[in-house]
Amino acid sequence: MPTFSTILFDLDGTLIDHFAAIHRSHSHTMRQLGLPAPTLAHVRAAVGGGLEHAIATLIGPARVPEALPIYRAYWDATMLDDVVLLPGARELLESLHARGTQLAVFTNKFGTSSRLICAHLGLAPFLHGNFGARDTAWLKPQPAFTHHVLSQLAAHPATTLLVGDSPFDIAAAHQASLPCWAVTTGTHTADELRAAGADAVFAGLPAVGAALGRAPHS
């Protein structure tokens, strides 16, 4: 089991369950545009590549500029209404932080939203960084975004792990020479994650914690 000095965590589907709020916000936006509300399954399949990507997937690229301000205003007013931690999230971050592991959130959710949510859920004290969309010009899986995060944390790829729930996370990790451990608590099945090249697949964060517990302390 390798030693990881730094661990990057995706947010949605990895540390938190925010799909109720995301689905509600897309439904509100589409109704405002005179469109039928999407199913939760459609929204889950659309997310992961950033908000613009999700909107384009659900209603088409041409209407993204029209939809974005509607979504953002509603999201900003309601995002904390029903966000919850996934099982084992707080315990894992607290344990790793106590071991001296450098931890950060690495997400395609807007960075401002990610930081607010992590503070709201009590995760902020365990984090050395929280990097999201619009903090830079990039999104996962663009290599420049991953390299920027590593640079900001003074982290080395050989001792850094990314934990996520989607092929975006796997690609972001591998394009920067990081391993990616994937969890099935988000948007993709174990078979899909293995097909995308995940280095390991787990049912959830408690299993990730058990595997990390067998690693030497960093």
C-alpha cells in the first residue's frame, strides 16, 4: 500500500450528496424556460463536467447563456437547503487530517459554492485547499487544472491520490500521473469506473478509509 502525503477529493457524489438541490435547481431553470423538468436520473447523468456542460446536456448548448443566470440565482438562494455528507466523509477527513495527510477538495462545482458548502458541513477545518470551477480558467479533466492544484499545495504526483466518482476524476488524475480511487456513491457504476481506468473502486468512503488505514502514515 503506497504512502499518500496529499489526497484530493471530488465533492459531489464523493464527499456529499447534493443531487436533490442540483435536481431542484435544474428543474426550476427548465420550467422558467418553458421546458419540462428533468428526471433525477437525467440530471445525475448530466453532471460532473461543470455547470455549463450539465445545462448543455439537458437543454442544448444554444440555451446555456439564457439558462445560466436563472440557475445561478436560484442555486445561490437554496444550495444549503438539503446538502448532506455521504457516510464516512467527516470521519475519514478527520482521521486523515489527524495523521498529517494534506487534504483538499478538487471539484467542477463553482469554487465559491464548494467552499461555502464545506464550511456549512464542518469540513473546512480539515482542508488545506478547496479548488473549483471559476477559481481558474480550467475544469477537470484539463491537466492544467490538476497541475495548478498540485502546485498550490506543493504536492508531488508520486505521493498524491485523487478520490472521485466519475470518469472526469479518473482522467484528471491520470493525465497528471496520479492514481484515482473511485467510489460508486455518485454518478457511475463500478463497471463504468473500472472501464474508465480507475485504479481501485470502492462502495463508499468507509471502504476507502479502511484501505488507507492499511497504508503507512504519511
